[in-house]
Amino acid sequence: PDNRCGLAEICFLLQEAGLKALGADGLFFFSSLDTDHDLYLSPEEFKPIAEKLTGVAPPPEFEEEIPHDPNGETLTLHAKMQPLLLESMTKSKDGFLGVSHSSLSGLRSWKRPAVPSSTFYASQFKVFLPPSGKSALGDTWWIIPSELNIFTGYLPNNRYHPPTPRGKEVLIHSLLSMFHPRPFVKSRFAPQGAVACIRAASDFYYDLVFRIHAEFQLNDVPGFPFWFTPGQIAGNIILSKDASH
């Protein structure tokens, strides 16, 4: 307990010093870039500033998709959902804020999963496994890192179809597509991305919990965009350490 109190006091003093040196706006700016909250900007964290100043941004890096063993284990997932209960809507049954009734059409018509069942290779779930250096209970890591910072701001609202998923986004996009055909793996605003944590481990298996911040576009043209943004998409997966089972 004494150590925890000491660390909390040090963090408070450092925050106070930062506020005094940088001001409220400066400290907010610094904190938005200091993604690991170690009060130090690494070269990786400094990249958004360099890209903004130079106007040169490197192309995004995507992991190559791993070919799947046609003889490997497969599993079939089933999607279930409870549609909107219209009687639970007390203020928006007939549109809201001047938006017409038709803007709710995508929400009203979303009655069942888009893909009730789908078969996957077990090896596809390798995207959930921890990276090297992360093997202890409680270790956390990014599956899909957030790309938002003080420079990027929010992503635009006026979109209907998600960008093509790449790398680790592919599996998560496939899973979310079982519920609706237009999932956006990266939400428009923070918190964005997907994280995982080791909840338990044995010699051969990990029990992993994950949390995804994604959203769905329920309307298609010519209707106005209508976003469904869950607070979080959370779950757990028990996976062999080689992702074969």
C-alpha cells in the first residue's frame, strides 16, 4: 500500500509540474500524444507531430494474412441478437431533432443477424494471441491500435460502406459482419481500436478477454447515415498457444 501511495503522489506531482510548465492546453496536447502515459514521448509517439510538420505520412503498414491449413481445425459460430424493442423507445419513435421517420428505417428493419452461422479456421483466431513479450497474467496489448490523436480529430460521419479491412482487422470484420453487413472496425471517435488481456494461462492454452470499439452503419443510400455505436463489444476466447485449437 505504501508503494502505491508513493507512486500516486509522484504521478500527481508530475502532473502538477506539467500543468505549471505547459498550461492546461499544453498538458492536454502532450497527454493526447503520450499514449502509454509514461510522461515521455517516444519516437513512435512523436510521429504524428513529424507527419504534421513535414506533410509526409508513410503508407499504413498491414500484416500479411496468414494462409490457412486446409486440413486444420474448423469451428462454426452462430450469431444471435435481440432486435430493437420499439416499445422501449420513448422519445424517438417518429424521428428526432428534425430528422425524418425514414432515418430510423435501418434500425427498425434490423431484425436478425445478417449471417446466422459461419465457419472459420481455428488458425484465423491467431490475431487474438499476445505478441512477444506479453505472456503474464494481466498483460494487455493492442489487437487493432487506435489511430486517433489531436491531429486526426474525428473520422467523418457521412459514410455508408466501411473501408477494406487489412491484417488483423479481417477476422474482426468477418465476425461483426455476421450481425450486420456494414461494420466499421474502427469507430469514428475515441476510444477506438481493439485490445486484449490474458485472463488465465496453462501450458497449452490462453484464456483471453477482448474489448472492441467498433460501430455499424445501419442505413444505405439514399437515406441519411445512421450509426449504431455500442458502448463496447466484449468477450473472451480460450485458444491454444499455437492457434490450432
